[in-house]
Amino acid sequence: MATRNADLPPRLLRTKEAARFLGISLRTLEKHRTYGTGPVYRKIGGRVLYAVRDLEAWSEIGARKSTRDKDAGTVFPARPLTPDERSKL
């Protein structure tokens, strides 16, 4: 038996809601969007919207078990990336 939410489209959040969801400032999320270092977003009718699953996937990149976790990905800072950093995306 399918759950009720399985039939609904993904919930889309505006930038302010998405920043709160991630625990970062609105300005930081805007900078991530500008520099291409942030989560996937959608532009619909002039509005910037983020799917919850995309926010979760982006934040999961930085998940690690310890400071020595060599398999962990990197969530880059909200700034222009160096060519070396860009190649790791």
C-alpha cells in the first residue's frame, strides 16, 4: 500500500526556507547559487525554488564519520572556486 506522500510532487522551498532547512544564512545560499557551489535549484516564474531532496543530497556530500574520512566529499565555500576545486565538482 502506497503512502499518501508518495503520490505528491516534491516539496519546493523558496530561498529563505531552503537556507533555514540547511542551517545557513540566506546570503550564503544566494552566494552558493551565484558561484555554482550550492544545491540544484529551479527557476519557475521568476522564483528560485529548491526541492527538499536536492537540499538533502547537497548536504550529504559533506557527510563524514571522522576527520580522517578520506571518502568524504567536499562542500565548497560560497566563493569563486579555483580551477583545481572546480575540477573536483
